[in-house]
Amino acid sequence: MVVALLASCGSAQPAVSGTEDYYSPQDLKYEDHIYDPDVHTVQLFKKGFELSPAVLELGSTDPLVLRFDDFSADVEDLSYTLVHCNADWTPSDLSPNQYLGGVPTDFVPQSKQSFNTLKHFLEYEVEFPNDMLYPTVAGNYLVKVFRGNDQDDLVLTRRMLVFENRVQVDAQIVPTRNVERRDADQQLELTLRYPGITVPDPFSDIHVAVLQNMRWDDLRTGFRPKFVRDAELVYDQPPEGLFTGGNEWRGVDLKSMRYSTVRMDRVITSPEGLDEAILLPDEKREFRVYLDMPDINGKHLVKNDLVGADPLSADYVYVDFTLPRSEELIGGDVYVYGAVTDFQCQRDFRCTWDATRKAYTLRALLKQGYMDYEYAFLPTGSAVPDLTKLEGSHYQTENDYLVLVYVRDYQLRCDRLLGLRFVNSRKG
């Protein structure tokens, strides 16, 4: 099942709270969401690079791959479609025939059975755009998978981005002018140039959004330029672009159950008959000095070393996490967080306080591979988790940023994604 590990602070769209039933029947959510408890390990990536984000240039022939597992024993007839959304992830006024070429919906190919795994599952995989269905307008898209022809019988939804290179985006990470926060924060600066594009009012017709490590729960919006020069906008240390640096992600190698890797203490057989990896207790990091440790910025790579790149033979294993603490945290809950939890605080990844061991513990079912994760603290009543409380924050931390520039199209009555730029806090 797809689970992800992440957290952060700042203005954001609501995350899945720890008190909500993640799989309960509910209305369509314009976010990454699973509506069926039998569905696990949902991945959406550019073909050939599993760790890539779901970003596609309009007209590109390089497809995205949507892959997910189903624990049920019954093969289902599934379909999918794309829904065009505005910059704020509300559905646009476009009808499907205005933003989709081909047919409005297409079938998901028949599932394949897992091979040589202790946990049986069915794997579904579809590549798009394809000749049957492809986007024709740049913007935010929601991938919607449903049963048969009933678009209300939802299985899952995923976000994806379709862009055009019409707006030039210059961006960099610089030290913040706030001296008190300089050791912990990272500041984004950017300049936009849009030659050849008519923008009646750049303050209301251009919308900038920024993601850190593809974490939608900490999406930053509301950017306003400080200087306007003809077809150029300058954003000088915008407050919306100030991020906590966080810490390098913790990682665990689950690609083989035949030997213990660096973070693994031992492997046992669980009562359910599956392999169970007991991890070494994690270190306390909130007050430690920065340590440069390579990571994959919260992502999850599915792989079984014994079978190479075949995800059908990557098994499911139980993983036991332990985070020692001197005392229980009051006023919120602790979660394991990352791409493996859809970068949300999900109920199945909420840690339990063990007073005897003086530690937070979690036993979770995950698919084999390499997984980054962190411990997130979700204050009671909040929708945005805080990573710094348990992980600390350092300006040296290596982070990936994605700058999105939307331009309002009054003829189509929608927001088009006309500028996109990836920025690394170290490489630029």
C-alpha cells in the first residue's frame, strides 16, 4: 500500500488527520487519496524513473506510470480519467472535451498476480498519456481511478502536473535576512519573465506556488512580487518562500530479508506468516548538530534485490519502528511520515507511546524496497504536521523545491501552468 512519510510547517492544504478514517466512503477529494482499504503502494511517476514526480510537459511522448496493488482476491474492471483543476486544486470550468484528447475515460489494463511472495496481491498498472486519452491544456490534473463506468465508485486519486515552458523562472535558495532563523531556515527568491504573454494584472492573474520535496500539505501560495518591470516580476525574499530546512530523512533498506542492513536489527517471522523487520531504535535528533547523510528526500523505491526491477516479486513485510523519548509528548500525536504514507499523517502510521520502554513504537505493513521516513508531530486540531519538533531543522539540509507558475486564461476560464522550475537547496 502506498504510504508516505513527511511533515512540515506553514500554510497548506489540509492533510489527512490522524482521527479521520482514511478509507471511509466519502466524496471525491482533490488530493492524493485511497478510497479502498485493499489498495496499497500507489505510485505515479515518469516511466523509467520511479523516484521522479508526476510532472509532464504538454505534448510530451514520455508517459507517466500509475501503479498500485490490491489485496483483494477478486479481479476488478477499473477505469480512469483526468480532471483539470485550477491553481487552488478546485475543478476548473472546462468540460472534459476541452482539456482531454481521445476519449473521456479509458480502461485500466487487467491486473497481474504477485509472484513468489508471501503476501498475495494483484498489481494494476497503466501508462498515460496514450493514444486513447491525453491532456490538451496545461494545468493541475487529478487522476481518478474508479470501478467500471461509475465515476462515483472511487478507488484512488492522485495529483499530477502538466506544464508549458512559457514563463521563465529564475529561482535560488539564499540565507534568510532574519538572523535569528538563519541556522534553521531556507529562503526562496525568484524572478519571473513572461515575454509574449498578455497579463492584464500580474498581481491577480499570475499565481505562484512552491513545494518542498513534493509535500502538498505544506504548499505555499499567496506570493506577491516586490518589483514589476514590464514583463518581469521580482520576488525578493517573499515570506511565503521561507521554509524550515528540516533534517535529512531517515532511511531503511528493505530490499532483502536475507540479511540485516544498516538500520535493521533482525528479521523474524510475523504471526501472519510474513517477514517482520525489527529496526534499531532511532536516534533523537531535535537538538543534534547537523549531520550530512545521503537521502532520497522522503521517497519510496519499490524493489526486491533477488528479482531486480520486478515489482510483482517485491513482498510485503511488517516493519517495527522505535523512537526513544524521555517522556510522552503532550498536545498531539506522533506519526511515521513520508512518501510511504502519501506525505500525510495516516491513522495506520500513528505511533503508540510505550511507557515501559519510554519510546514511541509502530508496527506497519510496507512493500519491500528502500524507504525514507521521518517522525512527524501533529498538534491536536491541526492539519499540518511539524517535523522540526522531533527531527530538528538546519539550513544546510539538502532539499528539492518545485516552483509552479499559473497564468489565468480568461478565454478558457481556467488557470494554466505555464512555468515550472526545480531548484535544489545546494545545486540551484
